[in-house]
Amino acid sequence: MAGSVQAGLAESTRGLFPVKVAIFPDLHVGITQESTARLVAEKLRAEAPDVIVLAGDLGEPLPRFEQALDLFADVDCAVAVLAGNHDVWNRFEIETSEELWNGRLPGAVRDRGFVWLEEENIVAHGTAVVGTIGWYDYSAKPPEFAHKDDEVMFRTKKVFNNDGNYIDWPWTDVEFAGMVGASFVQRMEAANADPAVHEIIVVTHVPVFPEQASRQPGNNPRAAAYFGNWSLGRVIEQYDKVAHVFSGHTHDGVAAVHVTPRGRGIPCTTVGSDYGAPRYAVWGE
Ligand SMILES: [Fe+2]
Ligand SMILES: [Fe+2]
């Protein structure tokens, strides 16, 4: 059931200033030193955003994810959280990926009074923040690998991406992408139908538009299949209220405009937040 949370904004400022949303993916606490993450979190807090979106890959295993959340424990604004692919790894065989996804991660988020963006939207100043992990479904697979079917792409993933080694949930990538995609569409429909919402900021962990793809492809171009979900982008582009799309996951910063088949330009950003060098983007300055 799609719900929404009204971010607490001073009534006197409503309508005078655009809402300020900070998007912070790929903190990777544990790989990134906590002291480094703390410095960036303090800098972000000084920006005084209305909404902070922690957009996946906060840290693993679970205590690292919780450390990342606790960097924002006493901020004076709404905090929304998405998981990333690393956050559902069961590398140390503590909690299964299914337990993390269905219970431990949303539980850790809600215990702190934060919003699990995978199930609820945030609405502030007439702007809705709608998000999802946006799991890859191989629609970003380069054309030269078109002959590799979904089963091959799934079975051989571990050669190209550690998700294939450390994620032990029972779903294939196509199944999981379909599950989270359907739930995301419900929340988009709710925001779209809400007369109080005049624009939508979409935040995903995995990029959704080809224009957001990494400009530094690795040695093996097949790995790109695990770094985008272009079919989700084709859904998002149908909503005229979408003002901007932000993603993470590739760690390679890109600012671009996606042009829809109807000729509308949607600004899109991949935040270049990397191991050891976490970064955030601010919308509405
Ligand atoms: Fe990441
Ligand atoms: Fe990621």
C-alpha cells in the first residue's frame, strides 16, 4: 500500500522557497572510513536540506548499515532510505538477503524514525520524493550480448559482479526487478494522482536512463547489464510531473538530460559517490 509522509516544514516558508532535497548514495561505511563518512554527513547537515535521501549501498553487513544511518540520527529534517545491492549481501552468512530485504533493513530504518522509501513517499512543499532500489533486469545489456538470455545472465553473474556471490535470496534478477518495479509504480501513481503534488523527484539506486550510464565502462562491457534498468526508465518518463531523476550505484558522476519519445527533457544525475570519497547532490538550491 503506497503511503506518504509529510516532511515537517515551517508553515511560514511553505511556497516561498523550493524544497531542498539532498541525495546521498554509496556511503559504503566499512569500505569508506566512518570518519570520512561523518565529515561528509556533517557538511550535508550544514546545507540544511528539507529531505535527505540515503540512496543505497550504505554499508554491509547490517551493523555497518546501521552505522551509516546513525550518522543522521539527530538531523532536523526528514530522512528517507533506500537499500542498495551491497546492503542485501549475506557475505558473512549472518542474515540471509531475504531477511535483510524483508525485515532487518526496513526495521533498522523505521527504528530511527526514518522513512523506508521502498514503501512510502515523502511529500514536502508540493514535491514528492518517490524511490526504489530499481533492480537491474538486463535491459541495460549491451546489444552485442543480446544472444545471452536471462538464465545465462543470471547464472554467470558472479563472474562480472559480486552480487552473484553474496546475494542468496530466492528470486532471479528479473523476478526481483519485477517485484520492486510494480511496487514503485503504485507509489508513482499515488504521487501522480495527488493534487497536492506538483512535481516528483525520483531517486533510484540503479540508474534508469541510458544517459546516466557510467562513462568509464570497465574491461568487460557485459558488466553494464548489472548497472542499469532502462525498462524502469521507460515507465518513469511517462509521468509528466517528474522533474529530476537521481541515481547512484555506478560511482561515476554524470549530469545529463534524458529525452523522452515525446520530446520532453528530464534532467538526470548519477551521483559520483565512490569508495572512500562519498558525495551527495542537492536539488532545489
Ligand atoms: Fe555502491
Ligand atoms: Fe550499488
